Amino acid sequence: MKRRRIAGGAAAVVAAGISGVLAFQSTTGTPLGNAAADTKPGPVKANTRSAPLRANEDGRKASLKQDDTKQFSMLGITWSDPDAFVAGTVEVRTRDAGSGQWSSWLRLEGDSGQGESGAARGGTEPAWVGPSDGAEVRVSADGRTSAGLPAGLRLDMIDPGKGTVSAMEPAAFRVEESQEPTPSVPTPAQSEPSSTGTPEPSASEEPGPAPSVSDPAPTTTAPGSTPSVSPSASLTSSPAPSPTATPSPTTTTPSIPTPPITSRAGWGADESISPEAPGYLPGGKVKAVVVHHTAESNTYTCEQAPAVVRAIYAYHVKQLGWKDIGYNFLVDKCGTVYEGRKGGVDRPVMGAHAYGFNAETAGISVLGTYTDAAPSQAAMASVAQVAAWKLGQYGVSPTSTTNLTAGDSGRNYFGKTWAKGAQLSFPTVHGHRDGYNTQCPGNAFYNQLPTIRNWAGGSVAGLAIKSVTGAGAVGPTYYTKAGITVSWTSTTPASLIKQFELLVDGKSVATTTGTATSARATLPLGTRKIAVRATHHSGETTTTTAATVIAETTAPTFTSKPTLALRTGTVNTTAVPLTLSWKATDTAALKEVRLTAPVTKTYAPATTSAAHTAKPAVATTWSMTAHDQAGNTTASSTSGTPVILQESAAVKSGTWSTRSSTSYLGGKSYSSASKNASLTWTFTGRSAAWVVSRATTSGQAHIYVDGVKTATVDLKSSTTKYRDVIWTKTWSSSSKHTIKIVVVGTSGRPTITTDGLVYLK
């Protein structure tokens, strides 16, 4: 079809509520249901209604207002001449059937930008507006051109209908029984597309119905399931002049699986409205995929998506006069894929989605408008998966470019023009705007096309090892005894990934599906290089940077076994301060040392001592375990009993007085200001601590260990302290010892007060 511009550019629009607005009055229809709420078995019939727009005297503006109308959920603006389009502004707003609120004005593109041979009318893209019972339209031609608006402007409203769909054979393929045999469709191995087996394109670029008597039927799988793609099923259709075989895929790439596709029966297609047999690409090969959006609201629910598809189908067929829905595939925002134009999802079906380039492409359209925000990742992943599969049937890489022959002269969104028959280079996955002057598929979606190409045909992106469990890490190196679980991440959707492999020293030891995110392996002893390799359905592989994992089973050792020693601090009848000491090492990498009894505590590998308290007169075992990064362990322990020797247990020399206070151990203490007065304790143990009371007036004392003077300590303190350990002595083993304290008789502050002696046995 030769497209004719009626008016170009943008212009001011007619204000809402202008005089002479046409209004209809009628009763409100029943609420529209969604696919989940449908109750009537399919196919589902859509209802359409039309209302003419009223033009002003110079034919440059037109409007319509319907205050109350039967319910509809989709609308579009159409006109009489299918070769014309509106280049001014087309705006609509609707009234919500539930709330009664009017929506904001929605701008529609003045041309669907597609093209169907033999179309009855021209029109905008349809817009899904949800259940509505009122509409207002305003259309304005551009002031920069003398051309007015096209004739026959009208508002078309579609109610997609309700009903439970069922897998039924499309009416377009039903014929009465005949005595004549019906030839079957040859498989790819039986025949290749040829000049005698392929319908020729018309002068308008798009071929008419395929003259085949054995066209393949569309798939009839349930929603969400994978359709059969066997090309050899024997099917029948309306009689044609000669039994010409339909095109088959010329190349099949088995590694690219068929994506789950909801069949036409699955979304409730009413096949009675499009009885024509499908047409097929003249060359029998899909050379590129054109990506679209349907330029409508994104507020539909995923349960409503089949109804949205039905409404688009009804608009294309009943309002524009096309023989079928224009797109080959449609995708909703939840990622569900729907079969579009009939003829077999695995066949090179001629669509009506990219004017001038329908004869060599397949069209995928995402439900919604994506000018400001890109589609969901689920939707884009499905687009990439369908593109990879469809192009893979013909040996076409989604990341390459191809030359397409223009079926008519044209201009794209970026201002590039061409003549009919021109050879133009396109990415094999490109946007509608690349081949037509349209915003489709929206700026945000168009900017994501490089990502979709990479998802569809590139290597797996963003692949990285996330963690190695069953192993400890020191910097970039992991340590394990043997078994590990490696987890990974990638940014390519799982539906595009064939498999992951876990590599040990470059060899595959475990293979998972493309949806997996981890794998387990048992390593031989030694230093190993671990990596993950991902295989895209295209066959491209990506491997992560290798991680070093050392497998070893040597347990750590306590080079210094745990020991106990009394320490300075405050003593009471329930807690004696002591120090627990140890030293652990490992041949590879020590991770930590854990105290497991009588309390639990974890220490860093460089820590070799810790302060604790123990109950006096109670034998206590202190258990420790050293852990290395690989998970190997070694245990060790020590035990001890703190014993409090009261001051009264000492042998006295010189003058000593008894003091009483609840602050003293046992409520009493000894005090002396006499020079050379002494107290001597004898015990068998491995650590000793002298316990005193201290104040600003406290004096000094000499300490003798086993008859040898070892220290002189000063008990003076700026604050008063009771039961304070001021001096300790520890031996390597337990033996008999004597501790003697002697009053120095310090000038001005000769007095010392002692609470007793603590030893560890």
C-alpha cells in the first residue's frame, strides 16, 4: 500500500467541551471480566461499536464526546482511506466504569505504522483503557500543511468479551469432508521453500493469502505451555487452485528451545472473523525480528492480558479490515507469550506489523506503552527468547545485521528515507521505528534493544561466582576439606541459558540447567582452580574468573596447650579473676579458636589469651577447639580450682589487728602498721595472688616467694578498693610454695591491710 500523508507535525488541539460536540446516551453495559473470571467456553466473541467524529468547517479539527455508552475496554480512531494517516494530534480520554472518573488525555499515534494488503480502513494504534463507559476524542491537523484530516474519522470501541477459552480448531481451517485426499505439509527435510512453493508478493509489498491446500494449523496449547512445532501434521483448509506446499524453516537450531506460547485458542481467538488462510514470507525465511509495543495503557493486569490480545485482534480485523491480527507474537508484562497471526508459530508467517518490511520479518509486540519506562524484565526476557528461537530456525544470529528489501518507499523515525526496492541494513532484532516513522516501541524500550539482542544471541552476561560454601576464605583463596557448593549469578535471564557447568582445573565436574544458581563438587586434595561456565542457547559460552580453592585435611595444632593463671582484678566469693592462655597454628590457614566450656567464646586466629573468672573452690575444665579455614579441627583443654586462703590461715609475726566489714572477704581482714610484721601462707598450686584493701593512706610491703624476696609493692590508691589482687605469681607446674609479706613501715603511711591469698590448684 502506498501511504498518503494527510497532515504533518504537531498542532494545538481542540479544547475539551467545544461547542457542537456529539454526545450519545445509552444504558451502562455489564462489567467486563478478566480471563480468570470468564465462565463461558471459548472462542470468545468481541463486541465492537463505532461513532463518527464531527469535523469543523475547514476539516482541520474533529471531536466526539460520549457521556454514556455500553462498556468497552479498548479504543482506536480510524478513517476511510487505508492509505492515509493523521500527522497532527489524536487524543482521547475515557471514563472509568467503576469510579466514574475521567482519565487524563492519552495521545495516540496518527498511524498504526503497520500495513495489510486489502485493508478496509486506516487507523491509529488501539489503546487499552480498561472497563470504560464514556469517551471523548479531539483530533487536530498540523498547521504547517494545507491538508486537512482524512475523511470518515470515527471512534471504534471494543469490548473483548468474556468466556473460558478452550483448545478448539480454528474455524478458518475447517472444511467439509471430501473424497479427495488432502496432501500433508512436508517437513523441512522433505522440501525447501522454492519459487513454485511460495506465494509471490504483490506490488504493494505484502502477498495475499497463501494458495496452499495444506496450510498448517495454529498451535492449540494451553496458556503457558509449549506448543507442538512438528511441521508434518496433516491439516486441511479451504480449497485452493493448486496443492502448493507452505514454507518451512530452512535451518533449525535444536539448541534453542521453543518458548512457552499461549495458542490462539488459549487466548480465545474467534476464528470466524478471520476465515482467510494465512500467508507466508515469499522467501520462506525470517531474516529479522521487529520489536513493537502496542502503545496503550500499562495498567492492565496479567489476568486481563488475553482480553487485551482479543481486543487488538478485533480492532485489526473488524475495524481496520485486516485478515488477522497484525503481530506474529504478543507478550504481556508478566512475560507470557501469545500466538499472534495464525499459520503456525514455527512457520514463516506473513504478518502485518512493519509496513514495507513485512515480507522478510516477524513481529513481536509487548502489551503496553514504553516511552518513559522499559517493560518488565520478564517481558523483555520473553521477547529475547522468542527472537532467539525464531531467528534460530533460519540460522540467523540475533546479534548480527541483515539486508532487507524495502517493499515501498519510506522514512523512519530518525529521518532516513529510501525508495521502493532499496536494500537497507538493519539489526536482526530492531525496533519498529528503525523502518517506519513511528515512536514504537517507545524510547525506554528502544534503548533496551541492545540488551535484548545480547540476551537473545550473545554470551551470558554478568556471570560471576557469588560464594563458595563448605570452604573458608582468606582473601581470594578458599580452603576446604573436600566438598564445596559454588553459587553464581548472571544478568542474562535463565530462559536464555542452556546450562551451567562447574569446572575444576578446567574440567567439567557438574552440569546444571540454565535456571540453577549453584552446584556441588568434591575436590581432590591440593590446590584447585574453580570456575563456572555458562552456555547460552545460541551456543556461546562464558566462563568466570577462576577462584583458588585448596583442599586439605591436616588438622590445626595447639603449639601451646591451654593454661590458666591468676590475674589482677577484684575477687569475690563467686568469681576469681584468671587468664586463659593458648597458642594454635595451622599448616594452611587457621580460622579461629573457640572456647566451648565452661562458657562459649570465639577468638580470632592471632589471639592467644583472654581474661575470665572462675568460681572459687570449684574444679572447672576449660575446653577449646581450633578450627582451620578448611573445616579441620583440634580440641584441647585444661582445668583448675581457685582456692581462697583467708588472712587467718597465715602464720603471723609482729603486731596485727583484725578489722570487720562486709567489704572484706569473709567479713574480716588483718591490718598492721608495725615495721617487719609479716604473714606467711603455705600451699600447693601453680599460681598465687595476694588480695588486699587499698586507700590513699596505705603503705608498702615486701613479698618473699619460697624465702626469696621477689617484689616490693605499694598499696597506695587514690580511690578505696577492697578485695583487690595487687600481685600474682605463676609457675609452669603445681608444687608446694610459701608466700610471705612483710610490712615496710612506710613513713607517713605505714599501714597495710590484707584480705588473704588465692592460689590455683
